[in-house]
Amino acid sequence: MEHDFGSMAALIGDPVRARILWILFGGRAYTASELAACVDTSPQNLSMHLAKLIKADLLSVEVQGRHRYYSFSRPEVAYAVESLAGLLPRKPGASQAAEKEDPPIRVCRTCYDHLAGSVGVAVTESLVGMGTIRLSGRTFEVTEKGDRWFDAIGIDCAELRAQRRGFARACLDWTERRPHLAGSLGAALLQVMMDRQWLRRMEGTRAVLVTGKGRKAMSEYF
Amino acid sequence: MEHDFGSMAALIGDPVRARILWILFGGRAYTASELAACVDTSPQNLSMHLAKLIKADLLSVEVQGRHRYYSFSRPEVAYAVESLAGLLPRKPGASQAAEKEDPPIRVCRTCYDHLAGSVGVAVTESLVGMGTIRLSGRTFEVTEKGDRWFDAIGIDCAELRAQRRGFARACLDWTERRPHLAGSLGAALLQVMMDRQWLRRMEGTRAVLVTGKGRKAMSEYF
DNA sequence: AAGACAGTTCATTTTAAACTGAACTGTAAA
DNA sequence: TTTACAGTTCAGTTTAAAATGAACTGTCTT
């Protein structure tokens, strides 16, 4: 009978840890120093909190040289964060109808600046299937055919490649556990889809809705 | 960007409050003194914690004379508790397959001593539809036809009515938000269904499985 | 009307946990 | 090989929040 779920809530409930989890909720892995900067606390203190989260298996670390990348260890963590966020007093303007269904964030959301969730993964896998991109380690490569495809929908790969930031990184989705397209190419693709009104952001969340127009267009393009 | 879900986690994370929520997770409403007894703390302290939970709209009170009945104010609270419980390290013996699906507790579970969840609600509504019981305020009335129906499956209503506890209370289910049959009649009905092997309790939880035999029998009876 | 009971409020004490400062490992650059 | 950087560990301090004791409101019983 005695169920110790309270200890998990207490763990998540500390303000610093909650801010850490909210940042990691985006799906990207962060280093300890990046987190310390975002969360605005001392490195020692942050380290203590990270240690607690690791011990409870809410986070996992990947060591890369002298950097340590922290991220959610399992999708359950994201579900818990989601459901806790769902407890907050709703803003008056929020639509009631949408709330009843499963949280849209699981299905389709933005991760940092690119498309994630099952839609993000599906789009990525479709691009792979079409032979436009190819997974290679931690990044995607764009094929010649892919260059033409992206050009057709208004994305200039050459220009993006010239940018300083990663061009076509592979970002791991914590609900799907499969890679999706990130980097400047992922961001550009999201931008195009937004511009064409295939997707619409929901205010105050990372959730994205697929519009009717978007559904049609995507079944054609992908 | 700043999302204060941590305050909700902190609220749930206190050991006393967590125990309160776990008890109320059963779906039944409890008075402050009942909770104090279950949770093993002083009435003042409990009152303070209840006040905090009320203020955050996690619980709601219903005043009945000098008693105050506390229960979840909305199903989101139950979801959050569920997802937090899902974060606990899994026991080695637990079946992996069952975990993947939606927690069975939402579908069919016992609430104190009677059948709740969607099955509990469905059974109750079927009884109403058959004209065996009729909702009247906070209790159900058993019709003449109902007396015979219950007698046929081995429940003596006259005997139950003589008992001190409520005979056929209406209990509100937090996932379905609809009343289901509680009280001594509800308990007796659950007992019969257990005895006949229509249902089987899952160890360590309130979840109840509908057996194959149960499915057949219930489609016949309800 | 008097007492018992259910429950709350408020001021005070207690306690657990977050934070700080200083010292320490291991990695990378100069 | 020296210096800087990323991150952790540990002992001591601080602080916010839970628990306690005493007094209070309202309700039911006899």
C-alpha cells in the first residue's frame, strides 16, 4: 500500500531542479555549466542537484572529454513533467476543448527551434525513405537529390552549410527514442512549414498543431 | 518560458501531503479526521496541509454538517499522481508488457470496497438503464424490480439496508466524473463479482482485471 | 443550555535540506 | 609542463517550511 511516489515529487519540486528539468524538457542535452548559467546558481550547488537527479535515475550523463552532457534518462520523466505542468491554474483564454485530449506536446512539438515529437520523427524518416537525407553518426547528410528537394520548397542548403552552427544534426527524441532532423536545416524546415501555415504554435507551450492544410500538404510532400 | 510546474511538484512532494494524495487517489472522499488517522499526524498539521492543497486547487472540500469531505478537485491531479508513481524504480518481478499500456487503474479499479473506474460507472449506468436502481440525490434507490434482480444474483437488499453504514451511496469517480454505486450494496456487488471470478485483483494496486469469464457474464447480466 | 466533537487559526519551535567556501580530480589547451 | 577549465566533493552555515501547543469557531447531541 505505501507508495513512495512523494519522494519523486519532492525531487522534482525543488526550484533549481525544476528549472533544470524544464530546460531539459526541450529534449536537448546540456552540459553542467550551460545548466548553471540557465538556472542561475553556483556550479557546486548545481552539481549537487544533478547528482540527486542522477541517483533517482531521472537524468543520465554522457561524458565527452571534459564535458558532461545531461538529459532525461527515460520518457517517463517527460510525462511526469508534462502532467505536473498540466496542474497549473489555466489561463482564462486557453481553449477548453483542446485540453480534454492527450496533451498535444507528445504528438507534435518544437524542440529548441526544430520540429520534434512523433511528427518530427515521421517527417525525418520520410525524408530518409525518399533518399533526400541519410543518417551518419550524429548528423544527417543531404544527398544530391535532397539538395534539389529542399531547393524546391525554398531552402538553400549551400547557404545553411556556410553558417557557423551545425547544419543537419540528429537530435534524439525522448518520447520516440528515435533521431529527428535538427541543426540549421531542421530549423529552416520548421520555418518553412510555419510560413506555409502547415503548423500553428500553441501559445505558452512547445506544442504545435498540424493544420488541415498542413495535413494535406504533408501527405503530398512526405 | 518560465513555467512554474515545480511549485506543483513541491506541493505534492511533502511526505504528509503525498500520503494524503495517495489515499485520495482511491477516488473516495475523506474527512479531515479520517485522513489524520491514516496519515498519522496531528489535526492541526493536517489542516495546514489540506489548506495548501485546496489553495492550489488540487483538492476540493464539500461541507456536510460538521464534517468536511476532501477529494481531488479534478482528474488532472490523479494523472499527475499516476505519472509520478510511474517514475519509481520498477521492481524486478513486475511484468514489462503490462506497463506499456495505459495504467489499468483508470479503466477498472476498486474504490475503497466497491467497483470504480469506467467499468464501475458502466455497471452502475447499466443498472439504472435496466430500472433496477435510480439516482436520487446522493444515494441510489433500489426499485422493486431491482430487489428481485439483486436477489437473483445472491444479494439480499433487506439485510443490507438493516446495516448501519450507507446502503447505496453514490460515489463520484474522478476519471469518469460520473456517479457509481457505493455503500454496502456496492460492496456486496463487488464481492459477488469477485466470488464468481468475474474480476481478479492485481497485487499491490487497486487495479482490477476483468476475466474472460467476467466479460461474458457481464455482457449477459448488464 | 452544556458539553463533546470536527476542524481551523496563530505564534513558536524544530528540523531537514539548500546553499556557500575551500579544496580537490581529471581534461584540454599554450 | 604549466596554466586554465569543467566539474565534483566535503564541512559549515543559512533558511524555508513542517510540526507543535494553545486558543478559537461552528455543529451536533442530550
